[in-house]
Amino acid sequence: MTAATPIRIWDIPGGIHPAENKTQSLGHGIETPPLPAQLVVPLQQHLGGRAEPCVAVGDQVLKGQMIAEASSLVSCPVHAPTSGTVTAIGPAPYPHASGLEEWAVHIEADGEDRWCPLQPVADFRSLQPATLLELIRQAGVSGLGGAGFPTAIKLNARPEQKIHTLIINGTECEPYITADDSAMRYRAEQIISGIEILMHVLQPEQVLIGIEDNKPEAAQAMRAAVGERAMQVVVFPTKYPSGGEKQLIQILTGKEVPSGGLPADLGMVCQNIGTLLAIHDAVLLGQPLIKRITTLTGEALSHPTNVEALIGTPMRELLAFAGLQPDKLYRLVMGGPMMGFTLQSLDAPIVKTTNCLLAGTREELPPPPPAQPCIRCGLCAEACPASLLPQQLHFFALGKDYDQLKRQHLFDCIECGACSYVCPSSIPLVQYYRAAKSEIRALDLQQHKADHSRQRFEHRQERLQREAEQKERDRLARAEKAARIKAAKEAEAAKQADSGDSTPASAAPAPKAGALSPEQKQLKIAAATAQMALKKAQKQLTANPDNADLQAQISQLEHAAREAQEAFDKAQGQASSQPAAAAPQAGGDDEVKKLKIEAAMLRAALKKAERNAGDSPSEEQQAEITKLREQVEAADARIPASTAPKKPVDEKLKQAKLDLAMARAALKKTERALGENPDDADLQAQLASQQQAYQSAETALHEAENSSPIPPPQRQLVDKKPVDEQLRTLKTAMATCKADFKRAERELKEPSEADADTTAAQQNLDTARAALDVAAKAFADYMASKETN
């Protein structure tokens, strides 16, 4: 690192000189407010992902203990500001312009303020930069002067971004705020120690400490603390907003950060005074970021001052410590009057980015006058420190012309409020820019999601196309193989014919085993049709158990299906026991069976038509019923008189079965109705009567079965092959592992095609493959042992 040499001070375009109002809060040093009884620690205090709580309600925590872990790379952990008990984890008031709540950990202080075990670093120079960055990250250090970007991420520059200049932002150009001024006056040695830690991490060629000339005491204290170190304290004229990161770099180096770029692109890193104090505490003291210096000021306070307050302290308690006069309070602003925002609740806690609480009176912070039309005076363009065209941005923001806003470099706007401050028409220009930025970010996010979905769809289509092409190639390969085999067989047959070994021409190929004759195929189709009609009627009876017509129809269909099946079985038996030439002659009984099945199906269709027509059929329905009746009569007429003895039927037993089915259906219907209306006395009486009727019908059926001349059907018990429980268990385990392996393969394919992180998916696939190997080996070993036995 080169020796410190005087540097040239540059100027920035635009800028304004609002009233500073800094002396009010500088008269009492840095005070320590009382320990609050209840602390509310939000999980979102930084730019990036919200921290995830690692404690539960009822847990006892110590001061400095981690209570929420970083959820992603761009995130910060959160620590307990004091010792106590976790009383709640949930939404709580949050310091934001929207007034919306944010998830937070509520801690009831026990008053002991006991620290958890700390691990300070005695000699940070003996540690590697990566180790120091991890200490800073685990301490939850984020920027304390801006948007709260995680400090470890900001310091971890890419290899191609060699950092040669470290810039310390001691400007604090916003009116009213004196937190960094007080820190430089009273904590200069700790600040310098924090700078030395960053110098060890970044190895810069020069270190520049920028301070405005309205802070002479702070500049003097910093020069004394720097001493002979290779650092330069640079004092430059006061102008707002010289504290902006890009503006400070231009003032100290004369270089401009390119549009859309970062200071690291120029080899520079900028850090805030409060962040340096947090780095000092994290490394040298081992303390996480649980406190910060905050300015309490405004004419509504009788004791404006700077305090070192715990993160999570309710603002109401801090303002009470500073002598809040509620009758004078008109607006409470977090930050300064230029870039701060009005808070909706005094119960919101301070967070890591709370550098000032401005309790203003109506005279101090009057309501803005109504906006007037733009007169195109150009004062906003003269005041803009980013050399933008505010009136053009305002015009395009009103018209929601987002493409033009991007071309006009809207995102280079630092929202300093200089344009609104000088506008004679009182147009809230910054509010328009903030709203436009939010809408553009939302549209970009939506477009990103749409592009991602489109890419996934295209990848899937390409994969399906590849699979279809592979299937077609496989099919062609199989066809080609089959053609080769067929050609080889034909060549072999031709060779045998030439050698005189061919079979006589009269010899016909033997029919395939189990082949059916045309008559058997017809009987099989008729049996399947009758079975389908029976199943359909049974489904209808399940839906309408009280339908007596369906019950009668099912009996007919059962009989028809049984006859059709018997005919098919008989034809099969004849075919197996007779020569093939005699099969066509066995057609008389089969034809009668088919005619009976046809008549039964026509009767079922007639019953269905009559049921659908009801008591008052239409002309079309009546015509259909008449037609079906004629078809039934014709079908019955085609059936010849049977001379074979019919299967004996016990009418008394049949009627007993029908009565029991009717009684059961009525009982089920009443039970369902009583389930819907359990207090209905009529239904209860009806249920009792039907239960008696059901018991009587069941008794009558038993009596009919006992007195029936028809013997009951004989049932033959068949011993099944015993089940091997161990083999079943091994098969089930192997099938489960195979399904897990297939699912892991699918889960790995999607991120692979989308070029996403596949580490977790690959681990799941390896685990599933190992489990499948174990299950397959166990199954193979068991089968081998069975064969050996």
C-alpha cells in the first residue's frame, strides 16, 4: 500500500443546500436508554431473504444468541438483543412506509442482560479473509446507512474485481441526522479498528475517509485516531446528497460508476461508519449486531440526543426517553426529511437501518401543498445529482411508459428528493419514481417467471420429441429384425423344398391350441354381452335399491347370463372332445340360447323404457314402448318349444328371497333418512316396524330353504398354495425402492434440463439407487437359498 498523499476533491452535478438542523441532537454525546421490558425483533431487517426463526415460543435465550438463521446467500441471521423468554413469533408492527406488519420474535426481558458465550478474535491478522467474512456474516452485519445490504456479500468481490480503493462514508449529508457524527467523535478508535479489519480482508491500495466540512469535531477525532496509518481523512464542502455512494466516489476519485453498475466494477468498495462499528464488535469482541447508534431529534422532543439502542426496542420507549411531547407531535419520520418516510405506528421497533427518528411538529414538517402542473422550469434537472431528466421521467411515469423510463435510466435515480425539494409546482416527483420502479420490478419478475415456464415447456416438448423419435427408431429396428427372421425362415423352407424334405401339400398347419370356432366366438360374445347387461342392471339397483322392477329384471338377466355361459361352456366342451369337423354341426341348442338372450335383452330394454316414461309417456316414448313390445313378442315367437327338462325352481323359495331383498332395501332407505333427521319420531317408528318386517322375512327365507325340495348347491373347498410371507415382503420392498428410484430420476431430470442446481436431486438419486441395490440383493439371495433348499 502506498503512502498517503493529498488527493484532489471533485464536484458532483446538481445538489442542494437544505437547512441542516444538526446541532439540536449533538449536546449530550451518546446516551444509553433503559432496558425495555419487551423487545420486538423483526426477521426482515436487511435487503434479501427473510431470516428463518430457530427458536420456539417459551424458549429461554441469552443476549447475543442467534434466534433466526439466514435463509439464503443474500440474507442475515438475527440475534437476541438481551436475555429473556420468547413469548411470541408472528406478525408485529414494522417500520415501513406501507404500515404493513412483519414477522418478528417477541422477547420478554428478564432484566439480567446475560450474554451468551462469546468468541472474540485476539489477532485478526492471523486469520484468512474468508474466515473473517464468515465471522461478519454470522454476526448478522448488514449496511447500517442505506438499504441494509448484507456486508459479507458486499465485501466478497468476484476475482475479476480487484478492489484497490476502500472508501469510508462519514458524510451524513441528510439534515437532522447526527448518528455517524457522534460515532466519529466518541468511537473513533473502534471505527479505525473496523477499517483495519476491512483492509486485511480487501488488501486495498488506498483508504479514503470522506467527511463533510460541517463536522470539524468528527474530522479532528478521526485524524487523531488514524495517526500514522495508511489512511486519508478527506474533508470536502457540504452539499446534499454528497453522502450517496456513487456521489461520494465521484467526489473523492473523480470517477463515475457506470449506469447499472456497481462500485466494485471500478475496483472500489464503500462502507458506512455504523457498519464499521458493527464489524469491530463482531470480530474483536465477538458480539453480533444487536445495537446501533440512533439520532432522536425534532421539535416535538424536549431532550433531542443520540442513543445506543438495542435492536427491537419499541420507538415509543425511545421517544419517551428523549422527552416526547405528544401534543406537539405531527409526524414521526424514520430517517431524515429528504429520504425518510412517515411511520404509521409508535409501537414499531427500531431495526438495523434506523439511523434517525425525527419527531416533527406541524410547523417543522408542514403538509406539502397541492401539486400544480409542471411549468418546465428545469430546476429539477439542475438539482439532480445523477444528471437525469426528472421532468421527462415524471411524464413517462404518469403514462406508465416503462420502456421509455428504462431508456431514461430511471434506476440510476437515488431517490434523494432534490428534484422535489426545488420544484416550484410542489410535484412529489420521487413518489412517482418509486411507484414506477416497483411496477417495473413486478413486471420484470412476472416476465422472468413466464420465460422460465416457457423454457420448461420447450424443454419438455424437446424431451417428448426425442422420446418419440427413439420409439420410432426402436419400432423400425424391431420391424427390420422381424423381416430378417422371416426371410431367413423362407430361405430355409425353400432350401428344404429343393432337397425333397418338404411336407405333402395336403398337410395343413395345425390349428393353434385354444383357438375358437366361429360358432364358439359368437357364443362367447353373447355370454359377455349378457354379463355386461347384468352388471349394468346391478349398478342401477345399487343406486336405486327400492326399485322392484330392477330387482325382477336382474333375476331375468341372471338367468339369461347363466344360460349364455352354459352354452359357451358346452360348446367348448364339445370342441375339446369331438373332431374339429363335427363342431359346425352342434348348432341347434346354441341357436336357441342366443334367441333367449336376445329376448331377455329386449325385455330389459322394454322395462327401462317403461320406467323412464312413467305414468304419462309422451308420443315418442309411447311409440318406442310399442315398438319394443312388438320386438319382444317377435323374439319370444322365434324361440322354439323346449323339450329338455327345465331346471327345477322353488317358487316359494324365490318369493322368500325377493321379500327379504325388498325388506332390506326399505330398511336401508329409512336408516339413511333417519341419519339426516335423527329426531323424527315418525321415522323412528317406521324403522322399528321395518326391522320387524326384515326379521320376519329372514325367518321366512330360512323356513323356505329348509322345506325346499331342491338341494342346496354344493361348494368344494380348494387348498390354495401357501403364501410365503418373507418372499412377499422382499417383493414389496424391492417394488417400493424401484418406485423411489424412478421418482428420483424424474426429479433430477427437471433441474438438469433447466440448468439449475442439481446437488440435492443427485443426492436423492444416489440414496434411492443404494436402497434399490440392497433390496434387489436381498431378494436374489432369498431366491437362491430357496433353490438350494
